[in-house]
Amino acid sequence: TEINWNSVNEKIEEEYQKEKNMAPSTAASRRTSLII
């Protein structure tokens, strides 16, 4: 299965920016767990 990393990264970045406004530490850990 091929993954479109551009769209994946866009989604992650979107969520990251959204959560960063609310809870920076949560956003950072969520992002890390998404990548792993």
C-alpha cells in the first residue's frame, strides 16, 4: 500500500497547529505517537 506522505503530513500539521493552541504538550506527544 502506498501512502501519500504529503497529505499525511498536512493532516498531522493541521492537527498539530490546532492542538498547539489548546495544549502544546499534548500536541507534541500526539504528533510523536502518530509518526511512530
